[in-house]
Amino acid sequence: MLDVSNIETHYGNIQALKGISIEVPKGDMVSVLGANGSGKSTLLRTIVGLIGPSRGAIRFEGKNIHGMKPHKVVRLGISLVPENRELFPDLTVHENLLMGAFTRSGKVGPKEIEEIFRYFPILEERRRQQARTLSGGEQQMLAIARALMSKPRLLLLDEPSLGLAPLMVEEIYRIIRMILTQGTTILLVEQNANLALSVARFGYVFENGRVSVFGPSEELLQNEHVKQAYLGK
């Protein structure tokens, strides 16, 4: 579904991605691991067009999306849940969900909102609350729910467990698994390597803007470098 080939991305004179190549098969979940500053979030921002790559190619379902504007990328079927959620804090839960469907044509029906609430029942209870009043876990749920409102075929998740209590992380990942079983392909960026490799079938490890190791998750869990650097073993 997604083919990223030899991507190089810069922030001014600083090169953040140095020839990154990854593939995401349709209907699968792929994880990207690595320390802070390794290029994980930059990859997602490059895919959706928030940063323009200086070299390489990005293809989604065979279509070249290199350099495409973010709103056009969303219309194609890719949606990003950014790190730190980036909600509209003064809008209500319901209004944030409507904003998620902004690039779509046609009116959002009440049944669509109800479908979202089946994933996130707590958001139905909070639907009239401002996003700023939600807990961290509830805000993460809302960020994912807002992304789903664009009807993505590929969902990009940037550090969904960041700053959350263990029980809330467990709930968030239960929902992510549900989304996957409903047919949405997922590219997951996550610092918690144990967690990421337990849910994804395939993984890439980033170090200093490059892919250092990649392979099936069960192989990465047994890789000595990955165990020492990221699994605390």
C-alpha cells in the first residue's frame, strides 16, 4: 500500500532522514522504532506532506505523492495522528470530530459519529466538553477518532502511548487492534519497543536518520542489538 524509497529530508541544513526506505502492506500493521531524534516523526510528516523530501519517492497504492499538499494526501486516504495529539482545545469533542471530516465532500451524518463512539464510548459521554478538559488518555482517543473521520485506508500513529498511564496505554492499543481488524492499514511510530513489536507484524529500527535493522517482529524481539538498545535486556 505504501512504498517509501530512499527518502532524504532536511530541516534547513540538518539532514533528518538519510535514505530511508520502508514498505507497508495493505491490511497490515508496521512499526517504526527508535530513540528521540532518530527520524521517526519526520518520516510520518514527510509522508503526509508537512515536510518536503529533498530526494526519493513516496508511493501510495501505486500513486506518486512526493511533494503533494497535506490536504490532498488526506483526500487520497492517509491520515496522521500526530505526536502530542494537536487537538483544537477550545472546540468540543463533537466539533473536533467534525473537523476530522473537513476534507471530505458531503455532509457528515449522525450514524458516522455513532460508529466512532462505538470505538470510543467515553467520548460519547464527553461529546459536549471542550477538548482541553479531557484527560491525556481521552485526548489521545479523540485524536485517533478525529483521524478516523476522514475515512483513511492508511492510518499513521505517532507515539500513541506517550505520557499515558499503563492502563490507558492498554486501552488505546486495544482500540488500535480493533481498527486494524476492521481493515485499516496502520503505520505505527512508537518508542515502547516491546509494545510496538507485540502488535505489529513487521518492524523497522531507526538510528540517526537511517534504517539500522528491519524484519518480522518476532525476529527483532530476538535481535541482540534491539534487545540491548530498546528492550532493556
